[in-house]
Amino acid sequence: MGYMYVIGDCLVCHQPFMFNADHVPSFPINGIREPICSTCIVHVNEQRALRDLPQWPIHPDAYEPEETL
């Protein structure tokens, strides 16, 4: 048994970060889920709250390693 992270660039800030591919907040662009880092999703949710829009959920494991077999 092991653990794995995925490394990718944030859709918003373009900085590389590690995430759990199954749970990271993302936005589809051309049919591809683009991940959003923890700092940016907090900012996005703050902006959505100011506009009375629902916040995007953040799964507790979004930025944790994924268990593998």
C-alpha cells in the first residue's frame, strides 16, 4: 500500500501544487477538469459569498495524498 499526490498547475494562479485528483476543486475547460489550489479556492469562495452565490465545496481530502493499493 502506498500514497500518491498529483502535481499540477492551479487554474487561477498558475502555480504548481499537489492534490488528490479525485477530490480537488476543479473547473472543466474543454472537457478537462482543471484543478484549483487551496489558496485560490478560498479566495473564489469569498468572492462568490460577496455576490450571494453558493460556495464551491472543498472536500477534506482535496489536498491530501490518495491511498493506493
